[in-house]
Amino acid sequence: MATPLPRSRGPLARFIVDHNPFYLLSALLMLLACLLLGNTMTWSPIGVDRIMMLIGVLNVYELLLVALGLYLIARRGLVRDGVMLLVFEAFFVVDVGFLNSEVYQQSQFLGEITNAVLLAFIAGKIWLIFRVLNLPVISARFVVTLVELATLLFMPGVLKRLSLDHNGALHAPMLYASWWLIAGLMAAAAIVTRFGPVDASNRPYARAARGIANTFLILPLVSLIAHMGTTHWVFAVPFHAIDLSPSLLGLAMLLTSIPIVVAAKRVEQRMVSGLLIVAAVLCAVNPGFRIDVIVGSLSISSTVITVVTAYLVPVYCFAIRYALVAITAGVVAGLAYLFGPTLATISETSSLVGNWAWDRLVSLVPKTQRQWGAVAMIGSFVLLIVGAWISLFRGTPPEASTDVPPTPPENPPAAAQPPMANLVQ
């Protein structure tokens, strides 16, 4: 157990001892140093030597954060301070200073080698955190976390290589596919958070361990969205509303899974998730801009992709127990859309059937006075029969019953008296 410090008399000293703000100040200074020395605030290029120096110093600092945080949680029982350090480590892991992506601007090959080494180093640190905190290492959560971090580290290099193949430019469909990749990672994170086990131990820091695991799972997604936003600016690709739809759908799934939101009211959660799904569909219905995905001889628009996904997301959020039925119905509807009659044919056929039914209905309406009289006569007999049927099957009311109730006896038997009653009188 940690030995408590003697309570100081001054309010400032008491605040420092109780809250220990030096960890936060240290992380902020390291972040400021990375932003200033890496020219991230001015977006001007820097040399390879400075980038490597910054990445090396930052990883040494991160290693100290991990070691001290785990020691404070597992050995000293200072859960709050340890969790603070590991959360800071999660922020630095997700390239909050944009250093890892900056390496690709200097050399494609150097960026791939550097980020591969960093990914191995990050995987080792996360493995150590999971191991010490009794989190399952062989689990879907651990794998999804590493996949998110690998995507974060290598996506800038992949996009740059694609730009080199297209004369230094990126087209809107490339970034649109990247947004859907991020949405897929968000969906995977939502599923493993909702259904995957985290920690079955009864240690005092079990709740903190679950929070740390969720932090390492969610922060890479936030960083990926930030990096994709800067990619639009770097390559001068306009950001359209349809690019926002995948992230909105992924966020709707996350809201039903992360424990912080699950603890809120269920009605509010459903309302927010439903609004996000509706917003995603509205963003996809953009008459001024559309992306078509060509698969063989089949052309699928971005609106259709979003609508199909928006059909599956509510099933996950609100009706997971009926997922098989909903997916089957969706597949049947999709096959009917692809191989069935077109909307124009359906509309024309519906119009013909509707006109024929209306003509038949109009032909049954009486035209002359004699026809109306015959209809009235037939109607009177029909209504008489219906009234009789209701009366006969309704039954007899209790007050009209002909049954005679039994007559009570004139001299009812006297109530039995307890023993010794005559003696008491």
C-alpha cells in the first residue's frame, strides 16, 4: 500500500498532493515539443534527422509512461495516477503529433520501414499493458486494436503511393473508400466491445483496466478520422457530404456498445443512434455529387451503398435478436432489386392494375334508380340477418333469465355453540 503524504496546511500544496497535475503538464509539454520541433503547426517540411530524433525521444518517453503507469496500478495501488499515465500513452500512440505520417513525405521506403518498426514496438507495449492488467491478450479486442493502429500507421503511405500512380493526385473515390475502411474498423470495435470479454478477474483495478482497453480501442479511430480530414486538405480533394455517411453509421454502432453510453438512458441512446443513421442517409442523398462503384458490368452508386448499410446498422443497434430474419429479408430485397423488374416497370404495372381495379369498382356502382332500389332491398335483408345473428349469439342477460332461484328453508339450523356455553349462561 502507498504511504500517504502528510496533509499540508496550504490550499495550493493540498491541491498538488491530492490531484498531482505534473503528469498532465509533462504530457502537454511533450506534445508541444513535438508540434514545435516537427513544424506541425506550420506544415512546413523538416529533415529526416530531426524526425527520427523526435520519434526516438517520444518512444523513450512513452516507455517511461507505460512502466510508471503499470507500476502505480499493479504495485502501489494508485489507480488514478496510473490510469492517467496510460491514457496519455494512448494519445501518443495514435500519432497525435502527426510525426509518423510525416516520414512518408521524406521517403516512401523509409516511412514504411519506420512505421513497421514502430508497429512492432507499439504491439509490444500494448501486450505488456494487457498482460499486467489481466486483460485477455489472445482476444478479438487485442487484434482489432492492432489492426486499427496498423491502418493508422500505413494508410498515409498507401495513399501517397496511390497518388504517385496518378501523377501526384488523389481522386474522390479513393478517399471515399478510405472512409468506408474507417467505418468498418468502427463496426469491428463496436462488436468486440459489445460481445467480447474484457476482464474476468476481481482485482481492485479491473474497472480501470476495462477503461484502458476501451481507450486504446477508440482513440485510433478518432486519430484516423483526423488524419483523413487532413488528407483531403493536403491533396486538395473536396470534402463532400457523402464522405461523412460512413463515419456517422460507425458512430451509431459505437454508441450502442461503449460502456459509458450504455449506462445512459436507453431511450436517449436509441434516439441519438437513430438520428445518426438518418443523418447518414441524408448526407448520401446528394443530387450534386455521387460516386459509382463499378463491379464488372454492375454499377452501384454511393447512395445505394449507404442505404444498404443504413438498413443493417439499425438491426445491430435495436434488433440484434432478429438479425437473421432481417438479413434474409434484406438479401431477398437486394436480389429483387438487382435481378427483378426495374422501378419504371413496377410503376407502370402498378398503374395498369390500379386503373383496372378502379374501372371494375366503378362498374359495380348503381347507375339508375331501379338499381339503387334493388341494392337497398338486398341491403335490408343482409342487415336483418346480421342483426339476428348478433342477438342469437350474444346470449341471455342475467336479469332476463327464466331460472327460479332455490327457496331458502323457513327455520334455518341454529349455529353450533361452543362447549360449556350453557354453564356460562
